[in-house]
Amino acid sequence: MVQALDYQLPTPNAAQRAMWHVSSSPPGAWLFAKALHHIDKVLLRVTDGRFSAPEILAGIPVVIVCTTGARTGQRRETPLLGVPVGEDLAVIGTHFGQPGTPGWYYNLRAHPETEVAYRGKSIPARAREAEGDEWTTVWAQARQVYAGYEAYARRIRNRPIHIMLLDQR
């Protein structure tokens, strides 16, 4: 999947790394949880999927995970940070450290057949949940890609952080 999408992790510059502190702070995370997907929807549309707000602001590459709604059956497109794990990508269910499990997790659990898009390329994929040692390994990798995950984890109470692995079908 990583190779098929030509997925790359950029090296964030100093200003982008500073944005990590803003985005992982409680007020910044709350703001991004409420507004970022709306901004990204517009930016991704006008740039044909080539640029996203997190990539520009924080040097964080975003994939679009297309799911089927668990309750509605409707197509949903969610911009998420993709964490490379070998040739697969993982998506992390921190919801910016906010309460509640993100809806995309329930969608992928109910309908694991999905589609992943990155910079105009799209491929079919299948999702499965990481557990045990695999979860621990992916979580360590995710914290290397984006240090804000650690701050999110400290704020999450009474729910697990779900990690879904996406592999090319």
C-alpha cells in the first residue's frame, strides 16, 4: 500500500514542529477536532487531493479513508494521518485526545472493505484492528511520526485507543 500510493513521510520544518505543540494542547486539539475536517474537505477538493491542512501546517501527511457508515450505509471520507507499518498503513483512533471513539473506527469495524486515497491515487484496502504486541509496535511507530499522540493518550480516559491497519486488497 505504501508503495502503491507513493506515500511519503515528509520531514517537518521547525515551524511545523512548533505547530505539533499547538495541535496537541487541549485547546488546540479541541479546535482541530471541531474544525480541521471541514477545512481539509475544501482544501483537498480544490487541490485535487494533493494538499491537506495538517501537511501544510504541521508536516503531517494525510490519507483519505473512504468508509461505509456502520449505521447509515452512506459513504464517508475521513482525512487521517497514515502511519507506515511495513507496506501497510495504520490509522490511530485518538480523536485528538477528545472524549469518544471516532466514528470512522466503527465504520471500519462494521465494513472493513475500504478505499484509501493519497495525492490523487486511490486503492482498495481492507482494515483490521491491531491488538497485543502488534498494537504496541504500531503505537511506538505512530509516536515517532507525530509526537502529539503522546499528549492525546494522556487525556484519553475510559476508552481504548483503537489502531486499524489498512492493507492493499
